[in-house]
Amino acid sequence: MLSPYTVLDLTDEKGELASMVLGDLGADVIKVEPPGGSPSRAMGPYLEHAPEAERSLQYFAFNRNKRSVTLDLETETGRTALFSLVEKADFIIESAQAGAMAGKGLGFEAMRQANPRIVYVAITPFGQDGPHANFPASDLTVAAMGGPMSLQGVPDRAPVRLSLPQAWLHASVEASVGALTAHALMLRTNQAQFVDVSAQTAMIWTMMQGMSAHSVQGRDFNRSGNTIQLGTVNLRLVHECADGYVVIFPIGGALFKLVEWCVQDGIIPEDWLTAEDWPMYHFKVLQQQPVAHTIDEVLETVSAYVRDKTKNQLLEHGLAEGVSMAPVSNMEDLTRFRHLEERGYWLTAPLPNGSEAQVPGIFANLTGTPLSVRRWPPKLGEHTDEVLGDLLGLSSSQIADASGHGPG
Amino acid sequence: MASSDKLPFDGVKIADFSWVWVGPTSTKYLADHGATVVRVESLSRPDILYSLGPFKDREAGPTRTHAFSDFNTSKLGLTLNLKTPEATEIAKRLISWTDVYVESFTPGTMAGLGIDYEVARKVNPSIIMVSTCLMGQSGPASAFAGYGFHAGAVAGFYDITGWPDLAPDGPWVAYTDVVTPRILSAIIMAAVDHKRRTGQGQYIDASQLEMGLQFLAPQILDYTANDHLTTRNGNRSNFAAPQGAYSCAGDDQWCAIAVESDEEWAGLVKVLGNPGLATDGRFATNSGRLQNHDEIDAQISQWTAAKTPQEVMRLCQAEGVPAGVVQRSSDLFEDPQLAHRRMFPQLDDPQVGPVPHTGHLFDIRGYDHGPRSPSPLIGQHNEQILKEFLGMTDDEITEAVIAGALE
């Protein structure tokens, strides 16, 4: 879909998913890396746990459908080569500290001189300006400042983030939306556009109904363990089963079925069936109307039902009966989930050590312009000659200068 | 507000038959930036968000929930009871009017209503149709209906959230619902650009599980390539220490601190004012700090206990150590950085009055943008849509009303 467009990716781990989204959607993505490589190449997890060159799985995860060019932007030839690429590009995405690119003469103003129709996207923790613009940040501190942490965890311990970094990924997919919105604006105005993406605000969005809670209802939501907070009621979602945990949202028709099954299993007496209008039960609870069985009794009953059954038994039985009981998967369960296999979701990627591994596939199935992985993540500088030679027409000695690899 | 002829998606038409989170928040981006988005609802099947809070002043009621109004800004409201044949005919006219047709029901629902992709492309050959659901349109679990809580559990987000010695906590929100709309919105924008250039539409099957898994890609690889399983670990990192949320002065107040390098560790030692930490060989390297995390945490907690989280953040930041207050919704409204970005513009909601809404998460310089109008009331724009967009006559509209098609 985006095949007419070229994206220059100057990001590190804070923005690599942004350009990958555009690349997966068809754009030609040229990853411009310093001679030492993107910092994400030195981030774990590593293949075979070996922190060596070309072994970063962090890098491998978010750099498919890209070509890698090394440019030494400290040198004049490197900078000249970058500007030549900018002339041919439609998008630039960078994730340097606020103002750092401009400080090197490589910011938006310089780029729009080179290409008056460029869309320039900058990803930072807090935005380009403002009182916190220069705060050092990490995934954890952005999860804190963005708010979602305040909602997660059990009340008697510290609030928690998701244990795997998410902030830069949210910022990155936000940046891909910002890039395409600004591109649509550029088409209307014929003017270069600058998009300022803040990871903090991207994280705020992940609080959903929690973010504006205080201004609307006059009080915050607070962390309450693995529950969903519906009005004044906390419904526990996670229940322990024979081989792990399942997530059940016991409302509506699903609750009625669960009550039926509990009666069949002898967990509760038959009079439960008629004691309540079960599909409407949660509304009564929400409105604090009198009920025959309290929500705690109902949740205990659900827990008793799942206790001796496996995740997979519950999933399959629920699927057949229209009650969603979701296994709490670890990566092993996930990679064995039959549904994904039958949809042909997984791809097999050639890894840098010569082995192969199952990796997440494309974002969605499109009939007109099918998405695909056209290239696996590049080795550092794999396409320097191809891009600088064929696209820009540089000689081999000019390429060596620009890429920071010296003569020969 | 920019002049109307300069909005990015001005002229793009979207028929939004989706509901709850993913579909409506995906089309919100296009609506806020100029597209004409008709949000189709039915009184016979009200959006589930109407029963979810937060409610204005904690008074429950379908038009008082911010969960709906914050995520349907800049859209027009149309009611159609698709169980009536008259409404199906109006839906087909809407489908021939639109560029993009979005739905988020269980697979097969639109076919049952007589408005699936086969029908849609007959009445509009260049249409872009988007179906998004938890598991995708095909496969043995395609009928798995539910929420982002369920898809988040299947994906693995529950297993990696919480404490290692406790049951999984899970993200507070229905997590795939916050991962997928941005990816889906980018896909729709790319499809709209492709249609603009080529005239070609298409059908898009977007599984929320499959989009969500992109956010676990490094850890999936760690398992498939290395046979290594990652699980929940509180706030600790597998790669750098110390990291955590530390208890501060006040009622349930916390500040997150994250050290990722030797330089940041040196900065933290300086902040803590404990020179013994600097000379203790156990803490000199990152691997040493990972091994002695509990002891370092005790030192940090002792230092933070009597300070406000803002003070802890300020002192750490002054030495180049990443630190951030664990902010609640109330803190977000006091955050000077967010005020600077005008994060929460007030919109005058016709039902509940002025309420802060979530503004744009990215900022396009020189383009003063934000939600253009509050979310529509149910059926608020029926007449405008039926007459102006679909060219229906007063008699046709009256017949539709009598048939119950507009309920």
C-alpha cells in the first residue's frame, strides 16, 4: 500500500517499531545507523544469550522489511549522503533526545530545506519542549508518569508496570499513525510537516477509561489486583485452574451458562438456576439492587468450577458453548495455540546464527495488497553499497568515507 | 482549529458499524483529523461502554459515561436496527456512500445481517472493508467472543504482569484494546492512501490477538530461539538494576526509579548520599547490582520514605537518573508537561456539560488540532445523514421510522 514511499529510519529501540509498521505496509525503509550500529543491537535478549554483534533479538524483533545503511553523521561526507537520501525520502523518523538532531544541524528545519515535502517524525519520552522535555527516562519511569502503573498491582505492594518494556512500542505505533496523518496533511498543504510524539502521552492512552477518571467522577481508580472495576464493583477476572490460570468475565449469558455448569457439577444446588435472572445479574449488582447470591459467592462458585480443569479443557469447552474462558498463556502455550497455527500466523525466520525460529507474522490479512515480510532484519550496513551506490550514485571511496569505514 | 480545507482526512468517508473499544478508537483518529465518520448504533443493542464508568459525578446512565464519549469524538451518530429489512437497505446505501466500512462483531455477524464484504463490494466496488475481532475471521477459535482481557491473557500479557510469587495480575485495562487501535488505524490510513492513488479497495481481516503479539516479539523470539521463558517480575528488568517503584511520604505515593548504566548508578549513589555504596564492589557492575537487588532496594526505600514522590523525582533527575512519579488520573491533570501539551481539552458535552477529553497524543507542529466535536448522542444526526449523505426523501425517512428501522 505504501510502496511509492521511502522512509528514513534514524531511530533506536524507542522508534524501530514505527518504521517497521510503515515497512510492513509496503514502504521502502532505509535504516540509517551509526558506524557502531543502532543502540538496540546491543540490547537483550540475545540469541543463545550471547551479547555479541548481530545477536540481539530486540533488534531482530523490530527491524524486518528494512535495509541497513551505515552513515557517519559526524563527517561531512556522511551528512551530505544523508541529505541526498532525504531528497528522495517521504518520511524521516528519529528518536534522539529532544533537540539533539537540530543541535547537529540535522533537525526538521535543515531537512525541510533539503526536501520541502518531507514528513519528519520525532519520538521522545515527553515531547520536544516543555518542563520535562529533557528528563532522562526509561520504560519504567514513562509507565509511571503516563499513569497505567498506578492502576496495576495488588494494593499491599508497589504498583507495577508490565514486566516487559512497552512504552516505546506504544510511542512507536502512535508515531506511525502520526506519520500517516501528517502525510495526508502534507498532501493538502504541500508543506513539510513535523510530528512530535510523546511516549508519556502514548502511555496515558493505555489507561483507557482510567485516564480522565478523576475529572469525570471526582476520584481516581486505584489498583485492585486482577479485577475489572465496574462502577463500585470489583470483579475478579483471574481464576486458578488445574495447570495455571484462566481469565473469565462472568457477566450476561456467559454467567448463566457458568451457573448451569456449576449445578451440573454439583458445586451449587439446583435452586440457583431460578434464583436470579442471570443474564441481567451484573446490572443489578452495578445498581446495588438486592440479589439472591452475592457477587463474592458467584465468583467463588466460578473458581470452584475451574479448579480441577486444565486451561485447554476450559478454552475448548467454552468455545463450543460460547463462553470465553481465556488461558493465561506463557510463551510456550502461545506458540502452541492451535488457532494461530491454523491461520498461518507464524513465520519462520532465518536467524543470524544459521538456525531458524518461529516469529510473529504480519499485522493483518489484506485481500488487495497483502502484507508480507519481504526482508528479514538486516545485518549492520548490509545495504550500504546498494543504497549509496545504486540510489545516490556514490563511488566506492565516497561510500567508504560516508559510512565511516575509511578508505578500502 | 485549522481551516476546514486543511484537515488531513477531509473528504474521507467512514461508515463505522463497530462498537466497544478497538473499532471506535481506531476510527477516532480519522474523525478527529477531518474524516466524516458515521457511527452506527442501535437502541436494540446499546454499546457495552454505556454501562462502563467513569460516570459523570458517579451517577450511572448511558449518556453519562466518559468511556463512550472520550472515544467517539468528532463523529456523527446514526441509529439503525439492522434486524429490520428496511435498515439493511439503508445500511447498503451507507455502504455505497462510504470509502471505508468498519465492523467489529463476531465473525459471520455481518453475513447474517446481509451486509458482508461480498454484498458491500457489489454496491461499492472500490470499498475498503475492515473486520476486526479478537481472533480473526478464520481458524478454530474465530468464534471466541470477548474482550481485550481475554485476548490479553491468550497473548501472554497477563503472565508477564505482577509479582513472581503471586497469581498473574494482568494489565488493568483490556490490554489488546490499547495495542491494536493504533496499528489498525495506520493500516486504514495506508489503505485510504492506496485507494486515493489507485482506486482499489480491499477487505482487511485484523485479528486483535495477532496485532497484539507484535508487542511481545523479543520475548517470543527468546522462547522460540533460546527456549527461554520470561515471566512477571514486578518492576525489575532482566537486564539492568536497580529498578523499582519506591514508597514515598504520603498516602500510597510512589516514585519509579530506573538505573540502566554505570553512569546512572553513580548518579543514584550521589543522590542517596551514601558513599559506602560507591565503594562496595558488589554494586560496581550491572550484574552485581542485579544479584544484590534486594539490598539496594532497601537502601533506596529508606531514602525515599520521608520524601514526596515529586521530591524524589526532582533529586534523581538533577543527577541524570531516570525517575518518575507513579501518577494517577488526578496527577495527570496537575502535570505541567501535559498542561504544556494541552493534553486534556474541554469539550462541552450536550448531556453532561464541559468535560476534559483526551487530546491528541502526537502533535503536528503548526496545526492546532484536537477532537472537533463531542461524541454524538444516539441517532443525533439521523436526518442529516439520511437526507444529505444518502439522498433519502422525507417520505422514505418516514417509512423507515414506521418500520422501526431507525431504533
